[in-house]
Amino acid sequence: MTPDIKRRVGIYFAIIVCAFIFLIPTLFPSSFKNSTWISKPISLGLDLSGGVYLVYEVKAHEAVTGRLQAIAAAIRSDLRREKVAVTRARVNDAGEVEIQLFSAKTEERAKKVVEESYKELSLLGSDAAGSKITLRYGIGANAAQSIERTAVDQAIETLRNRVDQFGVAEPLIQKVGVKRIVLQMPGVSDVEAVKSLVGRVAKLEFRFKPNSETRPYQVKMKDRQGADVYVEDEVQMTGEVVDDARVSILDGQVEVSLSLTSEGARTFRRITTDGVGRQLAIILDGVEYSAPNIREPIAGGRASITGGFDMTEARELAVVLRAGALPAPLEVLEERTIGPTLGKESIRKGITAILAGFVLVMAFMVAYYKKSGIAAVASLLLNVLLVVAGLSAFGATLTLPGLAGLALTIGMAVDANVIIFERIREELRNGAGRDAAVSAGFDKALSAIIDSNITTLLAGVILYYFGTGPIKGFAVTLSIGILTTIYCATFVARLSFDFFELKGRKGLSI
């Protein structure tokens, strides 16, 4: 055995050892659940393990409205601090911010405040009604589109945070088109529970109950029993300042305890200091949950939400508050629940198809190429091993199209061997010696093998970039299979011919 062959044999076995190292978490998944191994267990996709499939559409235009409402509230607060009497600040049906001033005498001062602090707004006009005047502001189309794009990205991130706390292994959360999000949660069967937890807006607000001074600035909402309640139109604090949310039981009552950020703690202290003796309404998604009386300033950065929760409701509420509010409501466009029985049947049929294809290929190669065919089959087995190891190395999720990609890899790998063997046969028929025929056969077949596989690899990359979950699974398996096929068809097959003679009892026949 020459030094060159020894070196290549060493590389061959080193790659096999590396493949098994990557496969260890897949072979022993229970032992590697929370480990920091170099690879992850291969997980099964939704079509193989069963689960929930949802398509959401983000109502991004409502994010623009919400942003304008927040701006209107902030302008009202700023103007009041500047001693500018404001009778109303709201977003009208045309998507404009309306600021109604008590007196036209303060118009210029109000315009200056808005111009200096809210540069994204542009003055659209003003309307006079008696002594009062209404200023109308709007934002440009580009700014609105930017808010909508940001809302979709934030919705994806919020969904990911919520799903992570749901405890689902290998979920898929993917943007499709401009405003749609695909959510796949393998192993979950209760679609209603998923929709309740994941798709909830969870917009948390703290507002004072109106008193005699603020009654003109009140808005109507509902409490948990459906009765009408009135709160001030000004939002004192939102759920953005919530750092953590946990379920607790106090005096036999289930409640959600909130820990606030440092900024939230300072804001909450100011609110409770200014509002001693008043009721502070805690509102979630437009519903008042509780309105406790403030007896003294609260400086600990903690608050709680009560309202007759059961333990399940409280846990779900804590999860969505920890993950943060959605920037805009989500509309369910499509929902499917795939049972685990169907997934097991898909696995069985997929494996059966792969084994049947492998047996047929093996029979053909051995019958047609004799001992060289056996070497090709051994190379094919190594190819499958390397593909599975590659999937584990990337922590990929195996889907039904992924199994199809694995079956396709077997056919492609054999195709490369056939090209090489036929080139060797041609050289032998032309009178070339053993070594010359093998060398010429591999050299002349190499360009055809690489060209065909690289073009297929480009198609796999395009499928991965533009495809959704199952298509991506196929693209990943196919792409890894192409790379391993090139390695097995050139390096491993060539090593087989260099290691064994082409003729004789112990040699390779072709």
C-alpha cells in the first residue's frame, strides 16, 4: 500500500468517525436533550410527527393606528405640561391625528411643540369651531410602510418568544409574502390552546378612573363581566415596562405578579404618587381586569393583576406578558391539525420507499457491474450515513419532502457511479491498461459529475431561499446529498479502485 493510499484511507475512516460523532445525539436523543454537543438530534417535521399548522396575517395597518394613538396621547401630555389647554387628542377615521385646542390663541404654541418633538408628523390643516380650533396631522406613506414592516418583524419575534415559552421543540415561524406568518408546532394537538396563547395581542395598559376634572377625557371599555366601565383616555403606562410575569396565589386568589423594569419602576412610582386616593385601572386588550385603589406610593417596581383567574388562564397571561405584546392583531387565515398517526404512516411509507429503491439499485449495480457494483453499493451506504450526519450537524428538521430528498440522493449517487464505470469500460475497450483506464475514467467523468451536481445544488439553494418549511426540508436534504455524492463518487470510489485490483479473485470486476 503506497503512502498516498494510506493517507486517503486515513481520511476515509476519519470522516466516518466524524459522521458517527455528529450522529450520537440522534442515536441517543434522551441523553442529549439539554447538552451543548457539537450537533443536535434530528427532529421530525410537522408532517411526520403531527402538530399544529397556522397561517396568520398581521393587520399591520392597525399598527400604524396604534402608533398614531400613542403619538396623540404623548402630544396631549406635552401640551398640558406647556399649559396649553387640550380638549381632545385622537386619531380620526381618516388616520389623522386631531388635536383640538380650547382656544385658538394657543395655536402657534401648540404647533411649535408638535413641530419640535414629532418631526415625523406633517400639518395637514386646521378647522375652527367657535373659539376652539382643531389641528390635523398625518404621516407620509413611506413612514406608514416602515411602521407596517416593523410590525410584521416584531410580530414574528413576539411569536417566537411565546412559542419558546410554550415548550415546543423545533417550531417553525416564517414570514411568507409581505404580511403573512406561517407557524408550525410539531407534537402539539390543541389548536385552540395555541391560538389562545400565541395569537393574543396582550396589550397591557394602566389608566386612571376619571374624576370630576378628567371626566371630559374619558373613554368607555368593558370589564370581565361585560359591563361598561369608564377610564381616562390618557395611558399612564403600558406593558412595555414589564420585565417578568409570574403566577402567584394570595389569600386563596390566583393573580399574575408583574416585575417592572427600572424605567417602569420609576414610572409606576410617579403614577402611584400622583394618584394616591384614586383608582388605577389595569386593562388588557381593551378589557378592565381590576381597578385597585392607590393607598400609598408603590416604589418596589412590582404590580399585580387580579380578576378571578383560574390557574390555566393565569399561566397563559403570564406567558404572553413575558413575551411582550403583539404590535398589531393577527388574523388566522388557515389552520390545520395533523395527527401523529398520519405522521407515523408517512414515516413508514417513506422508509419503505427508500429501502425499496435502495434494494433495486443495489440489485442492478451488482448484477451489471459485478464486484465494482458492490463497491458502489458500499459507497452508497456511506453516502446515506453522511447525509444523515449532515442533517444532525445542522440541527435540521426531517420532513416528508426531506425523506424524498434522501431517496433522490440515492439515485443521484448511483448515477455518478454509472458515469464513472462506463467511462472506465470505454477506456478498456479502447485497449487502455488497468491503471490508465481507471485514471482516464475518473478524470473524464469528473467534469460531468460536478457540472450536473452543481446545477442541482443551485436549484436546491433557490428552493431553500424562496421555499417554506417542507420545501426547505427537501432543499436541505438534497443539498447535503449533492455534496456527499460528489465526495463518495470521486474520493471513495477512486480509493476502492486504487485499493483493489481490477481483475483477479480478490480484485474488482467491471
